[in-house]
Amino acid sequence: MVEGAEPCHRRASASRMFRTPQWLFLVLSVAVMLCLAILTPVAAGPDEPTHLYRMQQIGDGQLLSETVTESWDSLDRTIGHAYTEDTSEKTLTDQGGYIDSGFKQYVSTNYWRLRVQGDKHFAFPFWVDEQRPEDTVSGQKQAAVFSNTVTNSPFLYMPQIIGYKIASVATRSVQWRVVAARIGGVLLYCLAWSAAIAMTPVGKWLFAAVGLLPSILVVNSCVTADTMTIAVCVLFVAAVLRLSLCDKPATWRELIFTGVLGVLLGFVKMTYFPLIVLLLLVPLLNRNMRTCRVAAVWGVSMAVGAACFLLWYAAVDSVNSGLMFARATDPDAQKAFVLSHPWRYCKMLLTLAAGMDVLNVNSYNAVMDQSVRWRASWLAVLLLLIAVCTAVRDFARYSWRKRLCLCGACIGLFVICSVLVATALYMYWDVPGNALISGVQARYFLPILVPLLLAIVALIPPPRQPEVDERYESSALAESGVPVFTVALIIWLVLMMVMFSNLMHFYYGLSLFMVF
């Protein structure tokens, strides 16, 4: 062997490894999301104050909410909205819990300053801001209403709770405990999505492109129940694709892993539970999976998942989350309206769909979207278009029957989950008989965005490709080609520059270049 050949071979192997979609995604997402988790002011994420209260409540061992009374003056700082003049009571009795008063004061003051006060600019970095409140936990409990997050199961906050608890050992600072909680969520998101990319047999670069969209990075770099929801959903979709499209029997390990994910769907946000129906796609597309063993595992998974879903739904069904926003919501009245006016409600759904950023190409989060200075949605569209085109070749080896079955299942479940999302917001956010469905944010479509794009890819006739040299078949970039990969990476880097420019301007009043 020539001296130095082995180190060169190792460097080449390492270079190829970091060009594979799962490793490239892991490196890029961790780097960007850690920056976002640290630079974004506390409570600046979508509904982050109430997610933080729910996280602390669960971390203290209280899994279910309790009825508490909070003054509107205090609640206004949590929700960023002033109560209406026709509100007769100066207090609200609703679902929530008892939160550390120092923690609540720091979080709610930051949110109030961001959403209500005219001056939205913090000092950079925000932890040196002279106007920030006392940054330590007090050890005293204070009532807090957060009925919009008490419906989230404790499972959804596990990574953030772990990060928060670890930081609690080292510091009493609310800010750094929240940053540690965010980092816990970031690590879970990046590892779960990277594992999904490695697992799926088709559309690896499509998975990576969706997982690196600015909106999904911004949302999941803050404390939110969306992180675990998205992680479970994307892992489940990847696992089902692997079992459905790989023409071989599954191992017990693969069956149990997929079955456990099916059970966990019973604990994510309720509107995404219908994804469990994708389990039926496996024996339909893969003849090797039509066995009693598979039927038994799938039956147990669907039964246990449904039981978990129903038990948690029964525990939180009575919660009316719209009350904390001073809205005269009545879920029962809304349900009766939908059932009695089905065609009118279908028209409202179509109106909502026509104006919604379903692909998340023009959104960051509900806070930043109010005054985004630079838009680059066309770059996000171009990135997704490139990813879709590279994924078309993956489906060339599958019959039209398999592709149509996959397309039908994905589109059907996307529509069902989307209708459930819209209906949930209509029932718990809008007043009875409201003419429009409001409160629906683009981020609610992130857990089901991959199935929608896969359905589109499955319908595109794949081009005939020349024979591929066996020496290059295993290349990580064989499916997209190095030039296409380079163009996509440049587009994504520009998207990140625009995203960070908007973040620095919105929160700190700075140009991105002024920071450096």
C-alpha cells in the first residue's frame, strides 16, 4: 500500500458520508437551530409562553390541568391581547395550573413587550438587555391560565423537560433554563428527522428539503408541542414507506418499531392521529407483509393507539381554550352549526385552503410573520421543486398501481388531517356561526407536508434513465447529481441569510451584517 493512501481514503469516506442527505441534514439543522434557540428572545415563539407553563407544570409532576383563577391584567401579558370592553369580570376562571412566579413574570413580560409595546427591539444579545425583568425563579407558585396548551399530552414536552431539568441543576436563570429546554427539543427534532431520512427508501432529499424549510426550523427552535408531534409523524411516515416499498419481509425489530410509533400517534396532537391508517398500506403494497405476524402487530398498535387517543381526548374534552383569549367560543354550538350547515362549511374550508400557505414557503411563525421585512418565498418554492424532481427518479422502479395507492392514501390523509385542524380551530377559536375559519397557521400543516409532496411525486411520470454504472449506484448524490445538489445548497444558504436577516431586524432592529 502506498503510504498515506489509507488516510486519504478515510477523508474521502468522511466527505461522502457528510454528503448523504441524513448526515448533511443533521449538520445543517443542528447548526442553524442552535443559533435560533439562543438568539430568539424567550417567549418569542408561537404560543411559547403557554407552552412553557405547560412544560413546567408537567416537569413538576402534574400531568393534568386544574381550574385556576387569574386576573385579566396578568393574563393579558401571557396572550398579548387586551381584554374586550364588554368583559364584565376582571378575572378568568379556566384551566391551567400553578407556575413559579419568577418564571411567569420573566416569560410574560418578554411576551408583552414583544407583542403589545410599540418598541419591539431588544438589546443584542437579548440576555444583556437592561429592560428585561428579574431573571431568576422565585420558588413561589402563582396561578396561570393556559387552556390552549393543557390539551397537549405530557409526552409532547419530554425533550424540553429533560433540557430544562438539566439546566435547573446548574442555574436559577429563567432565560438559560428556557434555552436548555429549547436545545432539548432541537436535538430531538434533528435526530428524529435525520433518522427518518435514513429510513425512507424514496425521497430522501425531499425529506431533507422539507426539514430544512425556514418555517420548520424557526418553529421547532422554540419550546412547542409541535416538535414531538412532527418527529413522531415523520418517523412514522418513513417507517411505513420502508415496509411498504421494500420488497422483502420485515424483521421483528422493524415491525415493533413501526408499531410503537403507531401507539405514540395516540399521544401527539389529536388532529394527526388519522395517520395511523397508513399501517394498512403496508400489506396492500408489499405481499411479503401479508402475514399473521404483521396483522397481530398492526392490530395491537392500532388498538392501543386508539385507546390512548380516546383516553386523553376524554380527559381534555371539556376544555374551552378560546375563553382565555376573551372570545365567546362555544365548541358544542360550533359543532351543531357544522353538522347543520355541511355545504356552507365545506365552502368555508375551500376558502381557507385557497388562502393558506400550506407548503410553508412564505411563513416563519405567528410572531415574526406580522412584520417580515424580506420575503424569499420563491426560493423556498424552488428548493422544494428541485427536491420533488430528484425524488421522481426514486419511484421509477415501482408500478403505477403502487404509486397510485400511495398517492391516494397520502392525499386522503392530508385532506382528513387538514379538515380536522381547521375544524378544531373553528370550534375553539371562532365564535358560533362565524363566517370564516380563523386562527389556522401554516405550521399546522408541517407534520403532514411530506405525505402531500410524496403524493405529488408519485403522480409524475418518471423519465427514462440510462443504465447507471454500478460503481456509482451507491453514491450519495447519484439520485440528484452534484450540480443540482450544489444549486439546492446555495438556494438554502440564501434562504438562511434572509431568515436570519428578518430575525435580527424584527427582534433587535439590526441588519445581519451589523452583527458581524
